[in-house]
Amino acid sequence: MNLHFIINPAAKNGKSLKIWKRIEQKLIERKIRYRSYFTQKRGDGKKLARKIVKGRESFSYIIAVGGDGTIHEVLNGISPFDRGIVGYIPAGSGNDFSRGYYIPNDPDQALEYVLALIGDEPILVDVGKFQGVGENNGYFINNFGCGFDAKIAVSANESKLKPFLNRFGLGKFVYVYFLIKELFRHRPMTINLDIDERREVFERAWFLTVSNQPYYGGGMKISPGSHPIDGQLEVIVVHGISKLKILMLFMTVFWGKHIYMKEVKILQGKRIRIRTDLPSLLHADGEYAGVGNVDIEIVPRALSLLTRCPLTDQNLPAMNESER
Ligand SMILES: Nc1ncnc2c1ncn2[C@@H]1O[C@H](COP(=O)(O)OP(=O)(O)OP(=O)(O)O)[C@@H](O)[C@H]1O
């Protein structure tokens, strides 16, 4: 078995390493042959994944052990996705990937899940591809955002407060801190959005999120109608909203109820062009992805993933027909 684990030992403020030690013990006990690699800094996950698949004729199983940033890097390392089958053991502070892709959130259960799926036909899931200004391009698996939410995500990820709060299991509160902080500083923008053949202009837009699965920011159900195998991306635009209502939005978003607010617009499509009047910060899966304009498209059924993700989800909330 061509099995590789890429571990971010710094995820979840170092708790990821403890999780890995437990996983490793289980692999040894079961006499499973594998290779392990540790990231030392941002970007290593991508380089390691690229090295694993480079020059190989056959598929390699690459299991990411860490948070959403780690799976994001592995995804980008194995593009164009013709040599790698990806698995995931959640060991980060947010773990939105496991939520959205039907992977157990408990690392021990996730290991059993992954091992049980090795050898089966992997499920092919959609990924998003983005092209920003210059070198800012790549793929995302969860979501891509611009504006207010990108500022929160990037500030939270780069903040020293996150490791501090993680020590007490309160990592999620770093998002609340930056939410409040940015609330008073953020300047809404005008977004010109082309989505497939449709054109929309949003004045006083706070943020725009493109989703491939429902969750982001550590369990916020930002796009309840997203499903990773439907060949579509959902665009959520929050515009013309008061600061008080923004706060309400970030409370209701955990249950996905924000979609009923009149300031929240949901659209669906395959090709998305975003142009803003102010330079806006971008994130891909919560990682910094540049500043400014960006073009996005879906790459349907691109990534081989060890998951039991259902091919359709009967429980998705119905979307207004005109918005499809
Ligand atoms: N050894 C390392 N030391 C510091 N940072 C690292 C290291 N390896 C990877 N990174 C970077 O750490 C960042 C966060 O990693 P990751 O997302 O996996 O964990 P997390 O932040 O705990 O989880 P989540 O994103 O789910 O909240 C990523 O940008 C990643 O590139």
C-alpha cells in the first residue's frame, strides 16, 4: 500500500502532534506500512504532497493530519489530481473540511474510516479553482471569500491570540474577537459579479463567499445549500446591512438561518467573476489568497477522496428556482 501521512504538528496549537502519536501507535500495532512527513512551516504541506505524487505512475494515498489549512495545502500540492487519493484526519482547531465532507470529527474514528475506505473506489468531489492577480492562484476545497470574512479568517489564522486561546480549547473565540474588531473598521465595497451568464451589482457589500460545502470558520453553516458533488458553487453576498445585523448574522449562521435575511443574497453557478471597487482581501479555505479581483470556476468531480459522502443530499434546503 502506497500510504503517506502529512502531519502539521502545529495545528490546534500542537495538539495535532499528540493526535498523530496516537494514530501512529495504531498503525504500528496493526503492522500497516506507511510513510510520515511533518510540515515545518506554511507551504510545506503543498511541497510534500507534490513530492509524493511527482513521477509516480500509480496513485498514492495521502492522508492530511491537521486543520483546514493542511488539507488546503495537500489539495494544491497534488493538482491536477491524477496521482493522489486524499484522506483526512481532523487535528485542527476548525475542521470544517470533515464537517462538510462527511468525515468523522473524532481523529480515531477518522483513522478507522480512512483505513476502511482504502482499496475501495474513491469518491470524486468537486473543487474550486481561482485565479487572482499575478501569482495568486490555486484550488480550494471548502470555500473562497472576499471582504469582511476574509479579513476575519486571515487575521484569526495569523494572530498570536489563536494559539493562546487554543490552549484552553477556546480557539473559536478568536474569530469572535476579530469579528468585533473588524466590524468597526471595515469599509463596505461595490461588487460587480458575473456568475455564468448573469450579471449582478451589489452596493455596500460586506463580503462574498463562494462555497463548495456548507461550513466555514469553525462550524458556521454559511452555505447550507452547498454539496461537494453537485457540480455547482454557491455564492453568498452580504450587502446593504447594518453593523447590528451583521452581528445577528454571525449568530444565526451557526444554524444556517442567516439565509432568510433580506441582506443575504444566494446565487449558484459554475463560473464566477468578482470585481470590486476597493482592494479586498481574499481567502481560500481560510488561508490568505491575495488582494483584489478574482475569477473562480468549478472543477467538477476532480479530487479522489476517501469519504462516504452521499452523491446527493436530500436534506438540502430548497433554493429559489430563479437563483439556481
Ligand atoms: N510546523 C508548522 N508550524 C507553523 N505553522 C505551520 C506548520 N505547518 C503548517 N503550518 C501552517 O499552519 C496554518 C494552520 O494550519 P491548520 O489549518 O492545519 O491548523 P489549524 O489552524 O489548527 O486548523 P483550522 O484551520 O482547521 O482552524 C496553515 O497555514 C499551515 O500552512
